Amino acid sequence: MSDPKLEIQMLHDRVMVRVSQEAGERRSTGGILIPATAQVAKRLTWGEVCGVGSHVRAVSLGDRVLFNAEEQFEVEVQGHAYLVMRERDLHAVANERPEHGTGLYL
């Protein structure tokens, strides 16, 4: 008997984020390859919002968000890793709905 498919609904102010693949190795502006294991001080990570709770106000599904991945909870769903965090743990939101941004674009 196979397991039934269950829909995941985030509660309260929780956000589920899929970490971007670019979070691993990266290149400097000079072209030097920096491995994912390199020590950097408090590097923030970009991810895509895959689920939001009913009390989340500032982000929507599909938004790119900036957060500290080291302080979050990780969960695996159908072979994919996601992070679960509170909305207040997000540092920035990048979306196509310009309202009051910094003037910087990804």
C-alpha cells in the first residue's frame, strides 16, 4: 500500500523556503572560484518561498528572500530540502511588485 499524498499547510507566521542552487560554489568578480566550504563571516542566502502561513504579510509564494540559513530548521519533503522559519527571520524580499525597495535589482 502506497503512502497517501498529503498537502502541507504552513501555520501562523511560518515560511517554507527552498534554498537556491547558487548557494554553493560561487565566483568572485575577478573570476576566482570560491568553494561552498570556504569560511566567510555570516553569509546570507537567497531562497524561493514555497509556502506561507496565514499570518505572513510581507512575502508571497514565489518571492525570493534573503535569510541566514544556518539558524533555520531543515525539512525534507519528497527528496527536496526546505527550510522552515518565522517571517521575522527574513532580511529582504526580491519580487516583481515594486513598492518601497532599495533601488537595487537582482
